[in-house]
Amino acid sequence: MPTLFKYDKGVKFLKKPENLTLIADPTTVKAAADCDAALVTHAHTDHSLAFPNESIKVYSTEIASKLFEGLTAKKTKNTEFVNLNKTTNVNGIETKFIPAGHLLGAAQIVFYFDDLTICYTGDISTDEMLTVPRAAVPEDDVDILITEATYGKGDLFFDSRERLKASILKWVAENLQKNKVPVVNIGHLGPAQEIIAYLNKMLSVDIYCDNRTSEINKVYNEEGHNLQWNRFDILNDSELKTERSLVLLPRAAKEIPDFLKPHKFSRSIITGQASRFAYSSFEQAFPFSMHANCNELLEHVKAVNPQKVYTLYGFDSELAAIIRQRLKLPAQPIKLSKKRLTLEEFF
Ligand SMILES: [Zn+2]
Ligand SMILES: [Zn+2]
């Protein structure tokens, strides 16, 4: 019986006759409940829901677990830590977690089944950045690549990350010069740390973040980074020096915190989604992302060179079509592939 895989609120792998089921990045507790083990690629909550669940054995990097705790204030349970680039045996199946970029401690997972070698990327970035390495290409031949497709659409425009960072820096400096506090909405796990590291390097400016971002920053520093920031929730108003302070807010924050209200300020947002949406309530929107863009995803698929590609998340059909056209590789969204198995076949 070949190894079967499908998407069912997580990437599920079934091995017969042992009846072994593994799940990667389950999105509900129920999806993971019948499985023998869960594997978590990284700490973002759409991938890491299995962590606080006692009944499920979870495999992940230690950093992903620490970041999850910083992010959610929940404890991870029943978790076995894996080392990147080392083989880990999960219920008799050899696996290897390899760097994914994207976020500190994020991994792609290679599964070595008897009949198939499968690589699941989780979320990836393929650019070398200040806080993350580029996504690794598996050393071994991969039969099946299951790749993320968050920005897998050809017409989404991303300028180079270096250029985007430079325009963020310019916007910050110009506002400081006008005595306005630059206020930036940004994803507090991943993008915030990369932009803090960049601004720390480039500009003498005091960066203020909320408590949650601050907890995440601490984990980055425990792992050898040297981020410099302050918390705005413990700030006396008199401390804010408008000529050299910058405030980071969570990406979805609409209201500004009270301490900012007496000051002149200017707002921008940093998100890859700015390549799709106008964000007209902000003065500027920067499409800077810790996800690979379409071309970078294609380059990664080409470098891995699998027999077949399955796409997942975001623009899965679009990316599959581009892979078929440009790379001449069979590709389809994994969410369609499940239609090919009957329930009896799977269970
Ligand atoms: Zn992610
Ligand atoms: Zn994701």
C-alpha cells in the first residue's frame, strides 16, 4: 500500500498496513486527535494550534515552541524538540526539519517514507535576511513537494526587500524630521523583528512596541539577536521624544494607543497584502513580506526539482498553473487531490 496524503485541516500522511497517521500543522484539535503525532513547522497560530494540546505528541523546533509561548501566553505541552538538519524518528518514520526562513525557528519538513520522499514547506522565504536564513533546499531527492502558495500569483508586485526596507527607512526619517511620530502597523511575529533589526542598524531611533511583540523580541535575543526596543505600555508620556521615536502596532490595530494622542504622528502599514489591497486609511503601505513571492516560490520549486508538486494556502490554483506552464512539472492544489481518494482507501 503506498503512502497516502491529503489535506484535512492539516497535511495528513497515512501509512498502511501499520495504519500510522501523521499530521503536519493541524488547524483544529479534532483534526489532530486521531493522529499518532503532529509536526509543527513554525509558531504562527494558523500552523501551531497543536502545541498546547496535551493529548497530541508534537514535534517542533524549540524556538518555535518558545515563540508560540511568547505569542499566545499559553504553554506548549507534550512537545519533543527536534534539531534542524538532523534526522528525527517520528513513530518509525524518518523525518528531517530543515530551515524555512520566514520566521526564527521555522522549518520545512522532509518525510522519508519507504516509497516516497515528501517535503512540506510550511511557510518559506528564500531571501537571506537579518533575522532568518534563506529556505534550504533538501539535500536528498524529493518525490513530492507540498509548497505554500500564500503569494503564488504572478501579478502580485513585490519590490525587492532591500528596496522596500530603504523606502520604509526614508518614510520614517522624513516623519521624524517633521516632528511626527512614525506609527507602523506590522505583523508582530516575524516582520516586526526583521524591521526592528534593520532600523536598529540604520538609524538612531527609539522603537516602541506592545507587550506581546516585546515578549517575542526577547526570544529572538535569547537566540543571539540584538534587538533594541522599549515597551510603550509602561511609558510615561513625557518620555516620548517625538524627534526620535517610532511606534510599532499590531498589524490589525485600528485605534492608536492613548499615549500617542497628544502627539503629531503619521501612520503606515507593512504587509505583503499591500501588494493586493490599497490600505487607504494609511499614509503609506509597504508590501514587505516574510513569505516568498511568486517568483521566489518558483525558484524554490525548481531547485527542489520534485516529481510532482502540490500547492497549499493562498493562491494554490494560480501557483499550480504557473508551475505547470513554466516549470513543466505536474502540479495541483492539495485540496483538490483529496477528491481522488475514497474514504475506505484513506482509512
Ligand atoms: Zn507563517
Ligand atoms: Zn501561514
